[in-house]
Amino acid sequence: MVPSNEIATEITHEEFKDIINNSHRLVIVDFFAEWCMPCLMLAPFIEELAEKFDKVKFVRINVDDNEELSRRYRISSIPCLVFFKDGKEVNRIIGNQPIENIEEKINEYLD
């Protein structure tokens, strides 16, 4: 089970389905790999955003451990942030972006 705090937590394929299908708020999934330097550089910003935006659920998916899920969502470049609202993908940000760009996209989807 994913902890109730809002800090970005690494999750499994099974937890992913539960979070995406049962969340009525914005969910941002960080597809990453431990060997990916841009992913490692983005991680602290994701943690900072998770602390700032309490109406957003941030989770992380390791592409090496979840190949089927990565294929299903056509993750071909990492890092890749996929935005879900009401269980549907609404946007994605590919590559390491400035935190301000990510914040701007988040604000577009908040009610």
C-alpha cells in the first residue's frame, strides 16, 4: 500500500492501477530509471513539488522493473512525467524540464 503522505513514492504495476483508477484528483507519474542521470537530477524537484501541491498525487514508476506498464504508456524517453486526471492521461512532459515549467503545467490541471 502506498503511504498516505504526498511525497513521491515508487509504486508497482498493481498499485499504479489502483491509484490511477480510484483517484479523482491530478496524479503525476514519474517514469524513471536508476541509471538515468536526468531522472536523478529531476527527482529532488519532484519531491519539492509533491510537498508544495497537496492536491496532487505524485508517484514514481521504475521503467526497468515495470516494462509492461512502460510499453502500455509508450514511454520511449525518460524522465517522463505523465499527468492523469480522473483516470485519463491528460498531458506528459518528456525530459528534464525546469521546475517552473512543471509547476505551470500542474496549475493548468488544478481545479
